[in-house]
Amino acid sequence: MNILYVSDSPTVSGAENVLLSYLDHFCGPGYKLYAFLPSGNQRLVLELERRRIPFTATTSYSRVLLQTTVNPRSLAHFACSFWRVEREIGEIIRERQIDLIHSISYPASLYAAFPARRTRVPQLWHEHNIKRIHRVNRHLYKFVAGSCAYVVGPSDAVTRNLRKAGIDPGRLRKVHYGIDLSRFRVDREAGATLRQELGVEVGVKAVGLFGQMLPYKGHSTLIDAAPAVLKEFPATRFFFVGALENPPYQEELRRQLRMAGLESRFVFTGWRSDVQRVIQAMDVVVLATTTPEPASLVLHESMAAGRPIVASRTGGTAEIVRDGETGLLFEAGDAPDLAGSLIRVLASPAAADSMGRAGRALAEREFSLERHLRQMGVLYQQAVENRPGRR
């Protein structure tokens, strides 16, 4: 089977890490893999080169985000981008004899829909987000789904949202993310070592928020919750773990910290290639997303690492975090609620340990990488076997 992976992301986040797991797994006998991505995503380019996966790094994607507009110049720009991408992907399909296109979220799936329809190569659209469905994009979503054998989401929240666009439920599939349980594991020694590297002294509490530097990730909610936590645990350290690729937003957060007198309490770690070790170093992992969260990969990783979680009750999060069992849920954007949940976890090491063990057990049961890849492999096979006009 020859598979083309299509991404339009400018960086490496959760969806791209899932993509990399496919490249690691479906690279053996019987598979030939190829990738199509923006030239500006240098992190993903380096990962592909390291794995020796052939790829095309294109400059043809739109320079601005796709949007609903009647502006003739914008429409012409979008049309040119789609035409260039369609031509490039079409050439790859012919030259590489592609059997299946696996697109990473919308709008990559929209770009891929045009060559998929023209060449009659089935697309598997893997949607990693929950986006607002309105009267214009619902038609575009249905157009994309028409080129797809399957539309996959990591949670019921994602697939329910896609149904709003009128996508045939028969094409929709829920496949939970899978975690390499040997890489993300309970390792107290590794956690203790990294705590020393991060300057976290023995007995000091460490709270980590992992994710891209984007406003909807809820960094400011954690800043607002910090004073109440520090009142109970004065030495607590807070860590924002993620690539520093959004200078205006980062400066806004630093300004908020200065005004609150919390600069010494918060650390911006930047990009980390050893996220599994950083998770181990935290006493609790926070997910503070203020918009509907599809199914954050860090939730799965934290449970696999045996760490307790405090997460906002949005989107598919409640499907993953069992409230009171593997972590605690709070109302999105509610800093006092977040602070109270953090204090509950930090004040009871026994309860935190119980949540960590329950999370690890759940990850072993439902979120293993082997299970995820097995389910995706079946969908790949069915998509190609049921391809219209297949000889």
C-alpha cells in the first residue's frame, strides 16, 4: 500500500506527533510512505529526514488562513493556492502510484479533496479539531467527505461536531489516540532527575501546562489561579511547556505575570524533545483549554506516565479524564475552580498517586499505541479495498 500523508500545519503539535507514529509503524514491508507539507514546518521536515521518509515541502499553500469572504483578491489567492496544491499532489499520486491519501485535519483535507476526486484515490480525513460549523463551511465539509472513505475523529465530541455538517455517519469513525506505553511510563527516577535540572527542590510542588502558545490553551487562567495555590503551597513552581513561537502572546503572558508579581513562580521551558521526562517531573498536569478540546494528546500521555490531571470540562476531555478517578475536571476559564482543584490534588499525595495509577491502568486498557495502529490499519485496508473502480 502506497500512502500519501498531507499536512498544512506550520509546526509540530499533537496531530503531527500522531502522524509521526504512523510513519514509524507503517514503514515496513508492504508499505511505501510519502509526505506533503508546508516548507515552513522545519520541525516536521527534520523529523521526516531523520526517518528517511520521502516528502515534498511546498510553498503552494495559502499564505493566509482560509476564511469566508467575498473579497475578489482573497478568493483569487485561495483559488491559485488550491490549483497549485492540486497539481503538485496529483503529480505525486501518479509518480508514486498512491493508493490512499491520509490528510491531517481541515483544511489539509480540503486541499487533498480536489486531487483525490480527480484521480479517484480515496482519502482518509483525520480531523483533530472541533471547529465551528456554519452555513458556508458545512458545504465544504460535505464536499471533502465526498472524497473520503472514512472521516476519523479521536473522540465522540469530534465526530458529533462533524455530523452537524451533514457528513454521512457511515463514514465517521472514532479512534482514540494511542500512546507508546514503553516511552510514557511511570518512572520516578527520571522525574526526580529532571526536577533537579528544572530547579525544583525536594518538597516543592510542580504544576505543568503543556501545549502551543495560543490564547485558547488557557495559560492566563492558570496565572489567575496561581495566587490561591501559592497561598496554600508558597513554594510552588508553574511551568508552561511548549515552543515559543508566538512572541506577541508570550509577551502578553509575561506582562500579566509582572502585574501579578508572579514572574519568579512561572517558567517558560520552550520546545522540549523530552516531554515524557517533563511530565514525570510534574506533581500535576493541567489542561486549561477554554474552547472545545477534541482529545488532547497530553491527557493520554499524562495518564500513561501515571500523573494526576486537572482539566477543563470541554469537548472530548470528559471522555478521557474520569472525574475523581484519573483526575479532576473544572469549568473552562474559571480560575477559582481551577485553583480549588489543584489544591485538592496537591494537598493529598495519596489521592494524587491513586489518580496516577488509575490513569495508567486506563491507558493500558484503552489508549495503547498498538490498539490505535491496529484500528487505523484496518481502516486503511478497507478504504483501499473498497475504492471505486479498483481493479
